[in-house]
Amino acid sequence: MSNLESTSALHGFATPGRYGKRDGEAGVTASERKNLGLATVVARKGQEAALKTAIQGAYGADLPDGSRSAVGKGVRFIGIGPGQWFAVSESLANEALADELATKLQGIASVADHSSGRAVMRIEGPAARDVLAKGLMIDLDPRVFVDGAAATSTLSHMGVLLWRDGNAYDVALFRSVGGSFWGWLRDSGAAFGLEFVTTS
């Protein structure tokens, strides 16, 4: 297992700082959640019940049946389709998450590592929903898109997985569209004042 940190998906495109409107507080803040473990978990034929039991036992999470997320011990599981989940972890960084899931779920699920192929951007602030609404064709009203809600959608023609974490929105996208995503975000957030920050 490698201990190397991944290069930012926005490397060469974005630099920390304020974009667009300069006066007042930034309406939206964006950051990249670095060195996450990202993996897909797909139940094998006839093993979905066994998979749910195994996840509950190992992580204390009830796998959601729809487009929602459930947080367990160190791992968030997001429903992305029938018998399919996207797993996200801060404590099991990079490929460590997929390695652990593959070991714990051997014989009942197929696990694929997505840590080197995807990036997760966090969008938050009072205008976060307004900015995202410029590119997403889903209802982000907090009465509908509640904490823990998730959706597989397109954002300005880019395929994304979006989930709400408290008052923040996390967007998982393919690293190959990092530059295009940044261009869209910079332009969409300019009217509100966009603050791009780096994280450790």
C-alpha cells in the first residue's frame, strides 16, 4: 500500500484566494477534501442482506436503500443504485479504505478503489445552494434535500455524486474534469464572492 499523497485535482487551475465580489464576507467557500478513501461497494448476487449485516457489524451503519447516506465508524456509505454504495472515509485514506472493505466483505461484495480517479470538493457558505443551483437540475431546498441526502446527477454537463453533510455540500467528480469544474465554480460563485481555501 502506498503512503503517497495525491495531487490536487485542481493543481495548475486554482490558487487559494477570493474570486469575484470582494466586499463583505464570502458567500461561498470551496475546498478540496484531500486524501480521502473512496470506493464503490456492490453486493454480489443474493448477498445484499448479508452485506448489510456485515456493514452494520463492522461499521455500525445501516446501508441506505435509496439516494441517502449513512455514517458509520469512520466511513460514510452513500446509496448510488440498487445494491450499490459509494464509500467515503477520512481515517482510511486513499486505497486503505478499499483494501479494508475488500477484506471485510470478501465473498459478499465487489469493491473497487476510486481514490485516485475521483476528487471531492466541499461547497459551503450562505450562497452555496444558490451557486450549485446554477449547474444542477435537482431540488436543493433544505426541506427536500435534507442532511444526509444524496444524488447522482450532472453539474454543468459533468457527472457528479452530491451529498449534504450538515450545511455543507460535498461533490465527488472525476479528477479528469477538475479544470472544467473549477472554471464553472469560479464563474458561478463570482457574484456571491467565492473563497477558495486549501486543506491539509
